[in-house]
Amino acid sequence: MMHAYPETYLNDAMNNLGNMFDYGLVDLHYDPERFYEQFLTSGVAKQFEQGNPKYVAGLSGPELAIEVIYRTEDHRPTQMPSEEIDKSPEYWAGWSLAYYQWYRAHRFSYLQQYGLTIQRILSMYPTLHEADLSKFVTVADEIIAKEKSAQISNLQRMRKNCGMTQKELAEKSGTSLRMVQLYEQRKQDIRKAEAQTLVNLSRVLGCGVEDLFE
């Protein structure tokens, strides 16, 4: 299985993301979903999920939180992080999220889109915080699978937004109709499509290649 970045960074990444959420939610009292949205829009999430050493292992958790806030609010909090012996539920949420993102190699925005929000993870704390991480992976997989089944794929959504039929998209992009159908039904992983196919589809739909991915 291909992971998001080398495993040598994983322990630092988990600890740092856990401490980022602990500092942001506990010390600075940010709303969980607001802070997570800022994490996504700041660009820090993208650096983290790509395994940029500065972000997964270089900056501390509080430094990551400060970077998120600076990029989205243009100021840097000066409050010192609290020192607690026991790890908070907020720490566990970030710690578990970092592991799952690394393990499945999905974007953080994808996890949020399909129901794995910070609030949802926090709700798992009472039953899962002492369990093996494999149990968290199983539960997270189930949440995402259920949410995905209730939502249309990115490819289908963008095609419909462009007012095209599957046949029209296939003809304009040079992709077979059957493959368009399989990608939309998620019976074929669009992330594994040939590079030229992705370029052609994104050109016809007027979007970036990454926008096609789930």
C-alpha cells in the first residue's frame, strides 16, 4: 500500500498534528470545525499531507497552529501552550487524523468532504482512544464509505455542472463512454487513470486534474 509520505516521519507527524489541535482548540478556544477549515484553506494541510519535512517534523504543534492562524487571520497568537501530563481528546483527534491521512494517502479535504470531520473524530474519543489504531481506521473507512455512497462523484458533479451528458464528455475528452461511467460510479479509481486521460477530462470540464480526485 502506498502511504502519503515516508513512515520515518509518521510519529513526529502524529504528535505534531495532535499538539496543533490541542493548542488551537484547548488553549486558544477555537471552534473545532472552524479551525479545521482554516487548516485546509491556509495551505498548511497540503504541505502536511505531502510530507513536507518542515511541516510534518520541523515545526511543533503550536507552531503549526500559529502558522495556520497567521495565514488565515494575519496575526500570530502569543499565548504559551499549556503543559498537561494527560493527552486531551483534541490531541487524540489530531493524532488519529494524522495517522489515517498517512495510511490512506487521502487529502484532508477529502476526509472532511466525506464525513471525517474533527467533531466526528472527537465523538469517537470515549470508545476508541484506548483501542488500537487499526480500529480507528476501520471506523473511519466505514464513515467515508457510507458518506460516499450518498454523494455523487466529483467527475459526475462537474460534468453535470457543465451541462454535459456522459456521452458528450467521452467524445470531447477522447475517453471511452464505459470508462467515464466506471469513474463516475467509483468502480474504477480515477486517481489511477492515465495522465493524458486526466488532462483531457480536466480540460473539457475546465478544472484542475486534482479536482477530479475523490
